[in-house]
Amino acid sequence: MSAPAPRIALQGVTKAFGSKHVLRGIDLEVAKGESLVIIGGSGTGKSVMLKTILGLITPDAGSIRVDGAEVVGLKGRALAAHQARFGMLFQGGALFDSLPVWRNISFAVRGSAAVRRAAALDNLARVGLGEDVADLRPSALSGGMQKRVALARAIAMRPEIVFFDEPTTGLDPIMADVINALIRELVSELGITALTITHDMSSVRKIADRVAMIYEGRIIWHGPREQIDNPDNPYVDQFVHGRAEGPIRMQVRKL
């Protein structure tokens, strides 16, 4: 019996913007129900890679398959149907401040106002928030509460796949741990396939089943979460332990 196709599979994916080559041949697989975390420095292509999977950016070359079906080149309704399979937690939350919390969460939910509000309240409960915040504007919430509302919105349509873009940025360590625990719990409970971008190694250790590192537009290492502290790769070792000295050289302007 053959093994099931990975939920997401990238092979030889490249993307350049003018003379800047961002993705230089990405090869990566994400299994169904897996939580994969992508680490790597700023400007290494993490966000561009996610956008190619979503179909927001068309790669210059390579294959992107979701459940075995090629998605590069999708347009119109086919692209919309592909994108509807994904939820997204944006780095800044990206909530609509002109809308109350419940309408933010149920923005893509179809049905009457009563149906949409009920769906919003259910998802608020899943992230540990009560009905008392449903009619507030996002600006009235703390950063951690805004992040939880954004997480509720990301799962409102029960997507098969959720992308988390720096989910703990701007949060204090305690709230960051709360968000990490929520993500881990929701992925497990809902059977979601999760792909996370983060610089926060605490998040990596809490969220990931498996970790991959991108450097200069390529995946240079991947392995189970338990191996990140002893990865047998000098680039990963330097990044994970935050060392200034190592093969990764930062361009710092002299004063």
C-alpha cells in the first residue's frame, strides 16, 4: 500500500523579483495533520514561500501540490476554492477596527447575522474569550486579546490548513506561551495541518512537530523538534542559539 500524498509538497520552487532571487529551489513536504515550523532570518524567503502556496504569488519555476493536485497557475474560481482551504493568522492580527469582534471573526461565514454571531461566539470560546468581548472594537483589546481574536477568525471556517505568521510577535512571554498553547491545542483538536513562521524559539519548541530552516532561498535542514538543539548543522545551531559568531554573517553598517 502506497503512502498517502503529503498535504503540501513543494519541489524546485523558485521566485525572483528583478535581480533579487528570493526562492532558489525550495523542496519541502508537510504531512496531513502535521505542525511544521519554518525558521530563518529576515529576508530569507519565508513569507514569499507562504504566498506562493496560497497562490498570491506565482513562482517562476517548480511545483506546488496540495493533496497531490498541482496548484501553480490556478485562476478564477479554482484559485478561490484553493484559497478557501486555508486559514491565516497574520503577524499584526490584521483585524478590521471598524467592525466589532464578532463580525471580524465571522467575516467569511455565510448565513444570517444570528448564525454568524453564534459562530463567532463559539470560536471566541475556543480561544478562551467570552461573549463580553464580542461587541467591542479591536482597538479596545490588549495585544494578546487581539491575537486570540485573530486566531478565532483563522479557524472560523474550519480550514484544512492554517498558516501562522509570527504568532507571538509583540507579546510578553506569558501571553506568548498562552498563544502557543492555544495553537497546539487547536491543531490537535481540529486536525489542522499547520505551517508556522517564527523567530521565537520558545514557539518552535511548543508548536512544532517538525522544524525546517530556510537560508538564502533554500531549505538547508529539516528534522523533528527534538533535534533543533543538536542539529548537526552549523547554520541551524547558530540561529537556534542566537550566536553572533558562525557561518551566518549579518551585514552591519559601521558607525
